[in-house]
Amino acid sequence: MPAAIDLAHISELYRTHRDDLARVREHMRAHRRHTGHTMTPRLDDLEAEITYLLLRHNTPATVVEIGTAHGWSTAWILHALHDNGTGHLHSFDTTDHAPQHVPHHLTDQWTFTHGDVRTHTHLIPARTDHLCIDAAHNGWFARWYLHHLLPTLAPGIPVSVHDVFHQRRALPFTEGAVVLAWLTAHTTNFFTASAARAPHHHQALTDLKKQLHLTEPVHTSHRNPMIYFHLPHSATRARTAAPAHHAR
Ligand SMILES: C[S@@+](CC[C@H](N)C(=O)[O-])C[C@H]1O[C@@H](n2cnc3c(N)ncnc32)[C@H](O)[C@@H]1O
């Protein structure tokens, strides 16, 4: 039974991996300076750090990332796999910006596929241990992965979805609204450090980071709209191929 993704667990992970995280934060700050205006980072600091910490704790063999853009989240994930000394990341994006931006020393543990993930599901390993989704933020795309991708994966794996809680509630018809309704239907909790949705989590982690001397921002946005959950058993089944035209 994996540890619940909650404030207590994440706080413990911040304490356990504090020194490694401080080093990675320095690397990511330098990476940001180095790439300058050519890089548009999306993940905010808390959600990038939580992703790093969960990967350090779970030491997955195989991670899948959908939506890399310029590779900001990719670099955070690869730092975790590099620090674990094991694991491989499979990333998918319709643009090919990420390979030009991900630091070279991290790419041994990375396979990038340029194209629409919906037509490349055969490249998603059946034994995926961790899934990060930050791609199209509409309901159509959410319905595609909820009905055609997630059921093919192993129950209990950690999943993250970005851009759910920019506000206290997900806007109607968005990816976030569809995923939240699906989580409710599967009686599955989620964790978020979103400033708008869970200000107490956001504040508690900000306070903890102050105590741990991890205060200087890497990326300046503070919204942290990502959610994290474990894939519910009731949502999984044998892998089936989904025609891409069903999933706009
Ligand atoms: C918000 S950006 C990702 C940001 C990145 N995770 C970061 O932290 O900087 C969303 C990306 O998803 C990609 N995308 C959208 N729909 C996709 C699809 N069907 N298959 C693959 N990539 C997709 C877009 O090209 C875009 O680069």
C-alpha cells in the first residue's frame, strides 16, 4: 500500500531530501538563468518540488510525462531519476522544444517522442510507475486519458495533473473539472498545494521551506494548480487501443 499523498507525507519528504532538493533548486535556478527568454517554465516551485520528492521516495523504474513544452518539468523529473541513480522517463509533446533545453547531462535517462501522445500510446510502457500530465487543458483531452490511457496502467501508481486549481474551483468543461468529477466517481482523494484551493497546504509548505532554508524562489509564480492522486483500482483494466479521432 503506497503512502498517502498528503501534507504529512510531503512534509516528511521535504525534511528527508532537504539537501538534495537544495542542490537541485540551485541547478534549476542556473538552468533558468542560462536558458533565459527561450524557456517558458510552467510548473511552479511547490509542485515541481513535490514531483521531485515523490519520485525520490518511490524510485520508479518508468515515468511517463505528457506535455513537456520547453522541458521545465522534464528537467525536474530527470533530476529526481538522476539522484535515484535509476529510472527512465518517456516524454511526449507535439512540439520538439524540450530536447533543445533539457540539460545534456540528464538525457541518458530520457526518451522523447515528438508527436500527439494519443497516436503514440504503443510507446507508453505498460509498466509505467508514475504519470505526469501537463498537456491540453480541455475536457476532450481529459476524457481521452481517463477512458483510454489510465485504465491500461497499474492501479495505485501516482498521477499528477497540472492546471486544475488556478482558482478555488476548476472551471466548467475544463480538463480539471472532468478529472475532479472522475475522481469523485471513483471515491479517490487528491492532494494539491494550490494557493487558491488549499491555502492551508500552501502556507504550511511555505513555512516548512522557510525552516529548511529553501526560500529563494526558482520560478516566481505561486499558484501551484497541480493535483496528485493514486490511480484508483476501480479505474483500471487491460490495455486497449483507442482511435485518435475519438479523442479531440
Ligand atoms: C503547459 S505546456 C507543458 C509545460 C511543461 N510541463 C513545463 O513544466 O514547462 C503543455 C504542452 O502540452 C503539449 N501537448 C498538448 N496536447 C498534446 C498532445 N495531445 N500530445 C502531446 N503533447 C501535447 C503542448 O505542445 C505543450 O507543449
